[in-house]
Amino acid sequence: MQHGSSVEELAKQLRKELNRYSEQEKLPSSRELVERFRVSPVTVSRALAQLAAEGLVVTRPGAGAFKAAARSAAPAGDTSWQEVALSAEGAAEGVPRTVDASGVLVTLAAPPPGVIEFNGGYLHEVLQPGAALSAALARAGRRPGAWARPPVDGLPELREWFARGIGGAVTDAEVLITSGGQSALVTALRALAPPGAPVLVESPTYPGMLAIARAAGLRPVPVPVDRDGVRPDLLEQAFRASGARVFVCQPLFQNPTGAVLAPDRRPDVLRIARAAGAFVVEDDFVRRLAHEDAGPLPRPLAADDTDGVVVHVSSLTKATSPSLRIGALAARGPVLERLRAIQVVDHLFVPRPLQEATLELVGSPAWPRHLRTVAAELRRRRDLMAAAVTERLPELALPHIPAGGYHLWARLPDGTDERQLVTAALRAGVAVAPGRPYFAAEPPAPYLRFGFVAVASTAEISEGVRRLATAWDERKPDRPAPV
């Protein structure tokens, strides 16, 4: 084993060797493992800790590590009663609650080794501001009271920072700090819609939003989106037909289409919602992932709202790291108190060290540098992926090349089995996301979504598209031999 071997590699080797040991037998000392595998003491310590967490070894201070005794299997019980209990949920409202996390897990699960990740939704480590995050966390730990209980609404300075990002339309007193954007969306829907109620969503839309709605016992009602965002005429029809009091949208670089709500549609959306007595939940999730050529961005819808129609959601997670779970909810009027109450009941508060570290990060010179670097890199990756898809997969249509976000949305030829293609792609060594989970009802056509931020380099993008083209060719029916 080479000197730079990882913790995972050492743990894998030790797992194999455990077969030679009897239960409770002592493993070689840490010093022996360091010398034998030519790794650092820290690597040995972490590998043993990993095996201990898996229940394979037991560490005893001062004595060493020992092979753990085999666990006795617990007697199997009868859990069939749960099927009845769980299926009865929502019966009173007539809307059985379904909890399906598959659409969210697609972006969270690590692909198998050797598979290029086109279905990820977070910046690869090479794009994350790792050094700046570590430095911010270290500085935050030295702040007076860093581990004290924070205000339930969040640190005032952080709330003020998010308020400025909405264009000064709200004050820091109208902002709540949340554990990321997903948590904020859950709070918003719980506050605005009772179980069994309809909720309007864009079509297509983020699968995590559909999962949130269905888990809360709500009925997602789709409203079609084109390259200029949601269609106001269909939004008005949907409010009238469904009686919904909530519309969830992503006006900027919509997921998955990348659409930006057109300037002439923005006042219509607010007017239609206000006339329906409804709230607009604005998920402003990738404002900080605009590409280098994006130009001036439109203000959030919340910046043009004077009547408290918009509940604004934003997050720092997409632009930094999946582990920086920091977001914000902004609202004005009586709804703010309900949002605050649900936030407190569900989460109490967001850990103070994480809030302090966020303040250190966004207040440092490294923050604007990071955003500029990512903007340039995203443009480069987007252009490379779009060109590669156009060249190698001309049958796939790219209706819109976005100037922000982290993925492309491709329409497949009519009749294409997208699940079959996704499976073939995985066999070829590239993971892509099928379009079906992005639709609340039957999709109008087959689609694929593939992202360019979860890979380490542009070389992986070129190779991933090549593999996808191979999968596309393999799934085609055999052509008749020439006569």
C-alpha cells in the first residue's frame, strides 16, 4: 500500500484480514499497522474507527483493537400490522400520504465506483470553497459565545445579510434562518396548506418539491412551464379549477428547464395569486450559481411584492457545500408568525456554530472570489456539455441552454423509453436522471436531465457524454441488414 492510501482503502484491507482472526482476538497495534501499510497514524485511527462503527472491531483504550463478537440475530417479529396503520393515514382527508424520497436520493446517493456522476446536484469538491469554509469554521469557533444558544430566528447579522440579497424589500426582522432550502420549503408548505389541500407546482419541477407536498398529504397540481417560465394563463386556470391557495415556483433558472420568468410575466404571477387569495412560494435556489455570461439578474419576486403574497426561500448550500445547511425564509404579515412557530416546533433553531461560520465565510474576501471562479467554470462546463451532446447525440434536443444552474434538460425523441436509456447509461458507466420524476402528472414527452457540477473535470464531462452516446446506440433496435 502506498503512503498516500486513503482511509477507505486501509479499512477495506483490514476487513479482508479480519476473516483470519477469531472473535475477541487482538489486532496488530497501531504502530505495527502504520509501519506495515506505510500510512499515517491518523489514517490508521480513522480506519479502525470506521470498522468500529460498522461493528466489526472493538477498541479498548490502552489495550488496542479486537475483532468484535458476532452479533446474534434478533428474533423476527410480526410487523404486518404497520401496513394497515400506515395506509390509514390521511383517510379522513381523502388523500393518503405517500412518502417517496427516491427523487431526492438520486442527487444524494454516491454512484458506484467508476461511474461518472451526471445526476448529482451539488458542487464537486474541486468547485467547493473548501479552504475558505475550513478557515471560516475555525474563526467562528473562536468567536465569543460561539456555542451558546442562538436566537430562534437566527443571528441578526445573518438575517440582515439574507435580507439585503432580496433587494431591501424585507427587513432582517422578516427573515428566518433555516437548515437549508429543503427545510425552508417543508416549513413553508406546512404553514400554508392543510393536509388534503391542492398546491400548484410548475411542470416539470424539482422532484424534492413533489416529495415534500405528497409527504404532507397535499395534492400537487401541475402548471406547465415554457422557456419564459410559468404560463400565466394556465396558472390562472389552475387556481380557478383547483381552489389552491399556494403556488410554488422557481422564477430564476428553474429546475429542470433552466427557464427564467419573463419580465412581462412577473406582475401577472403576483396579480393572479393575489386575486386568488393565494401565496407564492419563491424558491430562489441558485441565484449564486449564475454563469459568467448571465448578465444582470432579475430581482427576486419578493422584491416586487408589497402585499405579502410571496414567501421567499433562499439557500447557500448549492453555491458552497452540501454540508453547509444554511438557508432563509422571508415573509411579511401574519404568515411570518406561523412560519416562525412551525420552524421552532420542528427544529428549535439552526446550530449557532454553523451560522457563525456562514457569517465568517460571506464576509471574507474569499467569498466573491469563489463566486467569480464558479461562474466562469460553470459557463465552461455548460458549453462543453452542450456542444458534446449536440455532436454525439443529435437525436436529443436541448430546448434551452440556461445561463445559470448546474444541468441541462434534454428532450428525447417520442417513444423513447427513458428508463431503459438510464439503465443502459449506468451499464456504460454514466449516471443520468430520467425526466419522469419531474412531472406531477403524465409527462408530455420523455426527457433526461444531466448535470455538470458533480464531476471533477471537463474531461469527465466529455467521457460521460461519450458513454451516454454508447448507451444510446446500444438501446436502438437492430437495424435490418442491407440487401
